[in-house]
Amino acid sequence: MLSYDFIKKGEIKIKKNGMDIEIEFKNLVTPNGVENWNNKQIINLDLKDSNEGYNVKIEIQYLEHEIVKQNIIEGVDFKDFKLCPLIKLDRFIRINIPDDLNVKFEKGDKISGKIIIPKIWYFGKQYGLFCKAILLSK
């Protein structure tokens, strides 16, 4: 069961059965390595053409579906919102890399690790999941 706590306007903390939502993965390819985007480090991982990628994709799509099904904030019905999917082009997942996680990956590296989805962001009539790395390795 998903639960939600209002953080501030535009952000909602999300948990599953009272725990952080964690997703582990192995051997997903990064098409570009670590990138700087909007003054932060990110990494895109390719979910296509692997069973591991498919499993991550299904977990994320399930979460996105559950958010729409439930009324998260009184007066805000996400059924009327446009989802900005975490999975781009039905293929890539963008992961934020926290400053304290010092990693270096190059184009084509196979990455294993663990991510958490700690919050939902929303702005106007759009929303999406925020994804953060807690462990990344080759």
C-alpha cells in the first residue's frame, strides 16, 4: 500500500508499506555515462533489451499507475494531471546522483545498484516520480 506525506507545494513524500521504495538492478547500460543537468549529476540507464531492465520498468509503471488510482492530496486528483513518465522514450530511466555519491561512469558501462523513489513532484497539471541513486557500481 502506498502512503503519502505532503513535503511542500510541488513535492509529496511517497512510501510503500511504510518503507522507502527501493529498486535494485544489475547490468543496465548507460548510453552517456554521468551527465550534468540543471546543476546536478544524473545518469540515464537503458531498460530495453534486458530482462533486468524490463523488471525495473514494470515496477516503475506500477507505481505510476497506483498514484493515479489513489487520491493523494485532498482536492488534488492526479487523474486530471499529465504524467511525465520516469521512463523516457519507453526506454531510459533518469536517475539523480546525490553529491555524496562519488561515481564515474563512461558511455556504455554496465551499472548495478539500488535506487529509491522518495517523492512525487508536481507542477501545474503535470507530475512525475523523482528517482535517486543510493548505490551504483560497475
